[in-house]
Amino acid sequence: MFDKSLVNVILLGIAFMLIFTAFQTWGNIQKTIIESIKEDDNSFNASAYYSLSIIYTFFSVFNWSAPSVIAVIGPKFSMFIGGTTYMVFILSFLIPKTWLLYLVSAIIGIGAALLWTGQGNYLTLNSTKAKISRNSGIFWALLQLSLFIGNLFVYFAFKGKDKIDKQTRHIVIWTLFAIGVAGLALILFLPRPTKEEEEDEEPEVQVGPWEALKGAGKLFITCDMLMLSVAFLYTGLELGFFSGVYSSCIGFTKAFTNGKELVGISGIFIGVGEVIGGCLFGILGSKTIKWGRHPIVVSGFIIHAISFFLIFINLPNDSPFGESKGEAYITSNDILAVFCSFLLGFGDACYNTQIFSLLGGVYADRSAPAFAIFKFTQSVGAALSFVYAESLALYGQLGILMIFAMLGTATFIRVELTTRKRKLQAEENKQV
């Protein structure tokens, strides 16, 4: 039979791929772009890390209201409104003003809450419990193609340049904006959610805006969700690191003869890792339901631990702050730096695909508040990472990541095993 729900998931993934080809690419190069603007305009003294911190702070706060908005206008129009703010953010760099950057950073944070909560709701409405892992993997792979496409464009745009001049900046801005607008147009044409209901599956509860807000609060303080929040927080910390800090560290390391070009290559290989991870876990979706999600999360932990160690020995400690002539523990190697980008992306896919799968499967009847809580906690982690990135050296950042990787992995495993045990007991009780 023709699987309409799968088509919907693929269209959703393509729309997000286009929007985030624009935004994720921009986030990856934002620090480099801002430093180039400062060389042309002394009055522009904005901080890329503070801008990203503002984005994720507003993202976290307004996540609580997102389920209420979705209850009124639905996931599709919530995603469209949210995605529009991303395009406004990119265009703001045509008029580089410090106050304007911080203002649109707040606006995009509000829009991100609508975009991502709507995405989680729409994905769940198109997925049965048996297919949520497959659909999560497919969506994640399509989304992360954005890193490959966008950063490939940036690589050629920045090739041979020590400084990113105004003309180059404008070409990048308008190109990314056009790609993002195409994604917004596709969101408007997304079909109504559809899926084949399973016998043991509870339908999505339809509630009003006030009930949606209260429901999110009650769900957040449950034991399982509080434990999962530690894993959510870690995904935010490592998201901040690989999306805004790591590529900048590579670009600022003077030991690399082509550091600015490596910024784009780093983003490409983060995307390659994400896409491979998403495709692999999409194919293995049915096996994941059978064997459990925790082996994949443990694999993600091991991969990230290896990447953190290799980054520790390969890049100088002061590389997050600006042009660095410092020495690393080994002679900085560009191939090793790009390999770490791949590991960061693949490990991130391990965590996020399984979190999407768990939330869509366990909280199928409350997907909007569940995904709002996920994005709230994740965005708090990302905001914190960008706050301390402004003053904390690389080795300190890696230490924080390692601690929360251990805690987040442990809590995810606990919740996964607990929910699987409950499911088995429920099935046994039905047979009796």
C-alpha cells in the first residue's frame, strides 16, 4: 500500500533541510563573519556567542507556550511562522548593527520554539509506535543534509580568503536566504497528518491552549521526564559546541595553513556524520524497537568521548577566542580536525534520533508537550554553552561536555529500560 505518512515525513525532512541549509550553515560561520565585519566597521562590537546564547535563551523560555500556539493554529502554520524568523535573522546581517543582531536573536528564539515543537508534533502525528524510529531516522538524515549542502557552498565562497569581504558576505546571505524561503514554501504545502492507528496506540489528545500549557508543566515534573532532561541538556551543550564553537576554533588556529577553508569542510563532515547516522538508524528502526534504543546512545557516548580526546590534543586551548598561535599537545593536523567533525556529527545523530524515537513512541498521546520539554531543556544547554564559550577556554569546555555526556547517557538508559519493562508487563497482563 502507498504509505502517505512516509511521504509526509520525507516532505517535512526536505523542508527542514532547506531551512537549515540556510540557518545551520550561518550558525557555523557566524563567528567568522562577525569578526570580518568588525574589521570593516569599528562600531560593530557584537559577540557571536552572546547572539547564539540569546537565541537559545528565548527558545527555552517560549517553548512552554509553543504547545498552546499549536493547539490553536496547528503544527503546519506554527512551523511556517517560526521558520520565517530564521530568514529575518539572516537578512539582518545586511545591516550590521549590534542592537539589531541581539534583537533578531531574541525573535528567532521565539520562532524556533514554534518551529521545533510543531515539527515534533507533525512527525508524531504521521508515525505509529512501530514506525517512529524509522521516521525519526529519515527526518534526521534529510535535515542534516543541510550541513553538507550549505557548508560545501561556504567552502567555495571562502576559498582562498583570509578575510570575508562585504561582497562575499552579501552573496552568502542572499543565497542562504533564497534556499530557506524555498523550505518555507514547502511547509505551506505539507499534507494533513495521516497514519494507520495501532490497536494499543492512544490517539493524540486534543486540548485547548491553557490545558496544553498545564499539561506540559505536569509532564515535565514526572520522574522519567526529569531524568530524560539530563540527556536533553547534554544534547544542547554539545549542539552549542559543534554548531558554533568547534568550527570557529579550527578557523582561528593559525597552525592550519587554510583555517578559513577548513571551517566549511568541518561543517560538511559534521553533516556527513549526521546523515550517515540518520540513514543507518532509519534503516535499523524496527531493530531498535526490538533491541532497545540504549545501545545506540551508548555508541554515541563512546564516539563523542573519542572525539573530545582528539580535539583536546589537536587544538590549542585559546582557539575559541580568536586568532590563535598557541600550541596543542600535538602538531595541529587538519585531517584529524575534520575527522573529529565527523565523529561529532555521527555521535549527535546517535543521541537525537533515539530521543525523537523515545518521545514519539512513549509519549505519542502527548507529543507536543513532550517535544516542547525536550527543546526547552536542549536550548537551555545550548544557551549555557554559548555563555561560557565567551570566557572558558577549550579544555574547560571539553571537560564540561564529558561530564554531562556520562550523566546524560546514564539517565537515558535508565528511562529506556524502565519504559521497556513497563511495556512488557502491560503485554503480560493483557495475555493473562
